[in-house]
Amino acid sequence: MERLVIKFGGTSVMDAERINKAAQIVLEQSAEGVQVVVVVSAMGHATDHLIALAQDVCSKPNARELDLLLATGEQAAASLMTMAIGRHGGRAQCYTGAAAGIVTDDNFGDAHIRRIDPRSLENCLRQGVIPVVAGFQGVTEEGEITTLGRGGSDTTAIALAAFLHAKRCDIYSDVKGVYTADPRLVAEARQLSSISYVEMLELARHGAQILNPRSVQIAIDRGVQVRVRSTFSPEDPGTLVTDHAKQRGHFTSMTCDTKRDCLAVSLGMPTSDSHHLRRFRSSRLHWKNSTVKLFAATGVDVELGNLLKHDPRIMVFGVDKKHADKAKALVLQASNGIRNLSAHVETDLACVSIVSGENNSAIEVEAILTLTRSNIPITFVTRSSHRFSLFVPTSKMHDALNALHNNRVLLAKAA
């Protein structure tokens, strides 16, 4: 019998009415002859409330104790969902992450799943009972409760789908699917019928609050098909995330992120003497390579960028705000003999990204021209094989997103 993992986000289980509506969706799917496993997030805002409460008690709560506290949010939602399924005539049983066999490392607050022992869930399914699993959590080999970081219930659901060999994982929230841009920011945003894994991963990494990036990576690694759907419009098929999509090679979506700063590094250039310039370029390349490796080794999240007008004396990096000061210190520490090196962090920036099925230089050129014509300054750009990002002032983020999305020439070039 085919299996389906269904995950409900916090807005879908915010109160008793919504929990009952979600339970009916579960039973409708079960009635179609598939074995259903349910994963739930904490009820809307419950996690934020628990964090605030912990910080009121202690300004810097211990990570282990905080995980024990936060795990109760999903456990409460799972218990209530189990009751709701029973109310509507179904048979269900509630599981914590530990009871579901989810084993993690001991990185409290941001644990990674090491393995899943699905035997308890398998036994539950064989008895015709629907397992309801508390998302966002697991247990270490030593029996310590851990949480998987923000959006961790997505990770729970997709990992369970992989280990249970489910045909698909359906992620239900308050949006109908993946759009060409955030419909709350861009009125003309259009819903996508499908999107590739790599495109979804780029969106997730650069501000789209749809799926947790780690969950998308698991879907890629394990070949799990994911469908993003709305609890409030269950008749809508949503957006399928898969290894191929109709949008491949075309413009797919735009997203924005205000969680990154610009780390600008000034490398003191010597005189214009050709011999010294060659030495400078060699030192610059060596410094860049060793510094990027240092960032990676110390877990600092940075991305090498480019100025629109190349200046060999300046190197720029997009850096996660929480890593900005550490990144600056590492840069100054790793000068590697380059004289007069200095670094500063530029804040109050927004990263506006265009994601497409493949690298398209025409999109980049038109995007830069579009913002230039709109008098929106561009600090620097970054790129990957499926994404092009422009860093603009935060105050101009909304204008930039709309100018790009509404540019018909840009969309035509993307196609």
C-alpha cells in the first residue's frame, strides 16, 4: 500500500477549529487507500512564546533545557491532532520524535538527524492506525531530547517520508504553493505548478519562508517528492517539488532576504609597477582562497560577491548577520602578508534574488538595467548556477522586487 506523509505548519494547527479541519484532510487522504503519517508543528506562535518565557526566566537559557521546553510545543499539537482524528472517526496514535525513532546528534537547538528507526511507525500503520508525530525534535543516542532548528518540522516530515519510502510528502501551510514572488509583496505573483529541487533549494536559502533548506536537501539526497499545499484550500493541487519541472530553463521565482550584510575588504594595492602588480594579484588570489577555506572551516556562512565595476583592491562577501563580526575578525586575522588590509561591515541591505532553471546571463544584464533605470542602487551581486542576487538598500527592497517582477522584457529573456 502506498504511503503519504502529511505535515501541518503552525498556522494550520493554531486553534481547535483549524486542528479539526486538518484532521478532516488527513481522513480524506486515508480514505483514498493510502497509509498516512502525520507530522505537526507547534500551534502558531507557541515556540516564540516558549522562547520569550524562557528568556524572562533566564536571559541566556541552557541549550539542553531550552530544547526540553521547546519540544513540548509540538507534542501538544500532536496530542490534539490525535484527538481530533479520533473525533472524526479515525484511529490515530501520538508519537514524540524519540518514540518515532528519530535519532540526532547532540547539537542542541540545531540538531541533525543521524538515522530513523521506523519500526514503531511501521507497526502502527500495519494495525490501520494513523501515526501523528511531533515534528522539530529527536533524541540523541544517550536519550537527550533535541530540536532541529527553525523549520525543523519540515525536516522531520521529509526525512520520515524517505525512511518510510512514502510516495510523497505533502507540506500544508497557509499558502497555496510556491509563487513567482511573495504574493504579499508582489500583487502580480503567480502560483507555480511545479519547481525543481535545486530551484526550491535556492529559494529556501535566500529568504523564501516555504520550506526549510535542510529539508529540501534531504529531499534531493533521498529523492522525495514534495507537494506544497494550503490547509485552507485543500482542493488546490499546490506546487510539486521534484527532480524536474516545467519551468526548467525559464524564470522561476524571485525572493528577498534581509538577514545578510556586506563584508567589504580593502586590499592595499602597491604602486602600478608591473612586477609589484603581479605579486599583488598572486597574493590576492592566495588570500581569497585561504580565507574562503577559513570561513568554511569555522562554520561562517559567507558568499563571495562582485562589484558592478570591478576594483581589484576591493573584495566583497555576503555574510549572515549573525556571523558578520566573526567574519570580519577572521579576515583581519588572515591577512597573509597583504599590507594595509582593512575590513568593514555594511548593514541595512536586502538581498533580492532571481531563481531560474539554469544560468542565464541575459537575466543578469536585464536585472541590473532594470534597477538602474529605477534609481535603485546596487551594492554588489552574487550568483550561482541557478540564482542571481542583487544587494540593495533595505528601504528599496519592495521597489526592487516589484520592478524586476513587472519587467516583461526580463521575463521574456528568462524564457
